[in-house]
Amino acid sequence: MPLDKPYLDVPGTTIFDAEQSRKGYWLNQFCMSLMKADNRTRFKADERAYLDEWAMTEDQKQAVLARDLNRCIALGGNIYFLAKIGATDGKSFQQMAGSMTGMSEEEYRNMMIGGGRSIEGNRYVGERK
Amino acid sequence: MARITASVFTSHVPAIGAALDLGKTGEPYWQPVFQGYDFSKQWMKDNKPDVIFLVFNDHATAFSLEMIPTFAIGTAAEYQPADEGWGPRPVPKVVGHPELASHIAQSVIQQDFDLTIVNKMDVDHGLTVPLSLMCGQPQEWPCPVIPFAVNVVQYPVPSGRRCLNLGKAIRRAVESFDQDLNVHIWGTGGMSHQLQGPRAGLINREFDNAFLDRMIDDPESQAAVPHIDYVREAGSEGIELVMWLIARGAMADLAGGPKPTVKHRFYHVPASNTAVGHLILEN
């Protein structure tokens, strides 16, 4: 019997379940390595060479190089792991989250100050706003 | 006999820690957040606990994908603030309470909750930001802390019902400890927020305030709410709120005692990507 996944119809949202976790294992473990200052330095000196030390797919490496966080998440990344890349780049959590929404940094910040993204129209895929 | 006298609930947004550490608390953006904790800091001084049992989640800091314990209790003598990628927060080390922690581990496992026992762990913002919010910036934290980490990173996280029942088991464990200790139990994380994907930035005031209401008056019905409701209504990271149910489950009214007294309630949007919620309940 297939597992119950009631969260697949939530718009703009990928739930980090066992399947995503398996897909993203090495991508996330690479991110984890950036918690050590020495590794951050080596990564920044030659990103490609550092990525090639990990058993990641080419797609995952390209997504990291492009800092395409939506793509990283589709390929099994989890935001708490990916945040280590942001920290290495000197980006805040708000800058990282905003980068996934298609909004500019300022637009996103203003949306949050204005009370955040409304839940109305954002509960189900295909829901009318 | 040890006893749980109060529960504290608060968000643990990392940007709050950064604002404190960088001296930005007086800025117009941050002022309303920290003002919401002025009462709490005084309350902590007036009601100093002997031990804090602090329920939080690790954010891919101590636990990578190598090991993902659902419930992990810290039984170490001390814990260092973690380097989460920005360098460690400049806050005091966290002193543990190995004796009470080991006692709770043994008692709770014997009540059928399979805890992971952790003797070496760095603690991230999930644990240190609540301490900063409640205690300010002291040279050392006011008392020993027992860290209790819950997996809310990889789905499925424990259900609300299981969290509430675990809190009840922790209460029984604390009350069977012979030393006369005043214990606070803290539940942290939330409130509504989503940090990923095109729906990032989601905030749901209505959900959050209904949650706060039910945390006060009707935790049993909140415990029946399934994961998907948190994810859909409060954002993918809003699921952290199930951890509040562990602390709530340890309050006296769920063991036949009187309803708790609400000492403080606070809600503010935003702190970075997140809605900040805070409650103090006394037995």
C-alpha cells in the first residue's frame, strides 16, 4: 500500500519526507560540511572542486553553483541544510527565503512587515485567489 | 520532590538572536519584539527555576542526515553554543543537569516513549534564542538546562497527540525525583512561517491566535489536529508548533489539577520570516 502523502496539494511547498531525504542525502551532507570554518574557506576558494568531493548528482552541483534554492529543494535539499550555503555567502534567512519567491529582496521584506503572505488562496494547488 | 511550576512557550527565530548579539534591539523593527518579553525577563527573576526542561528542535546542527532521532534528551554536564555557519553565538555555555535528565530518561522510557539519550551535543538557536529572550544577556544562564530535541525537520514529525502524552509522562518523571527542585518546562518554535519555495513568507494570524487560545484552554483538542493542518495553514515550518504540546502536556490540569494561570501572552508579526508567539502559564 502506498504511503499517505496528504501534503502534495499544498502550493509552492515541498515537504522533506523520507523520499526527498534519500534523494538529497549527499547534497544535504555537503551543506552540513560548511559548518566548519576551514570547509567554508575551501568551498569559497574553488566551489566546483569542493563540490566534486561529494557524491552529488551533476544537477545538484549546478543548482548549488547557481544558488537556485528552489531547484536544490526539488532535488532533495532541505532548507535548514541549504541555509549553511546562505551563511557561507553571508545571506540572512530572509534573503534566502525571499530568493525562492520571485520577489525582490525589498518586496519580500515589505511583504513581511505588512503582515506576511496571506493564507487566502494559498491553501490548495489550483485554488482561486 | 521535584515539581513543574510553570511552562513557557516562545518562538525561536534565529534573527532574534542575531539582533540581540549585534545590539539592534532598539531599532524600530525589533523594538516591538523585545518589548513583548520585558514582562518575561522580570518574571524569570521573580520566579527563578532550579532547572529548565527546554523542548526545541535542532536545525541540522547537532543532527545531520546521519542520525535523526525523533526525541532526544540531553544528559550531559554541559553544551556549547553551535557554529551554525555564522560562527557560534556569543552566549554562555549551557550547563546541564545530568542527574535529573537521566532520571527523566529512565522514567519516560519506562512509560513507553523511546527516547534517544545524548551525551555530546552542541545546541543551536532553537535552544539559545529562547534563553536570550527570557534571560537577556547574562554572563551565565540563571540555572541548569535539560535540552530535549524533537525532530521536526524530516517528515513525519511526531503527532500532536504523542507530544501531549509525552509531556504527561515527563510530568510524572519529574514528580518522582527525590530532590526538591522547581522545574520550568519550555516549548519553543513556530508560530506560522514557511522558509521555502514560492509560498515562503506565509503568515496566518487567525491560525496562530486560535492555537494560543487552545494552548490555554483546550490542549486536548489541539493535540488531535493532524500535521497537514499545520503545514497547510501555518506553513511548512509552522509544524514546529507541535513541540509546544510537550510542554503543555506537563501542566497540572491534564493530571486532574486546576487550570493554569495565564501570566503573559504576546503575539507579533514579523521577526524576519516568522510570526512570534509567546505564553507563560503557571500551575
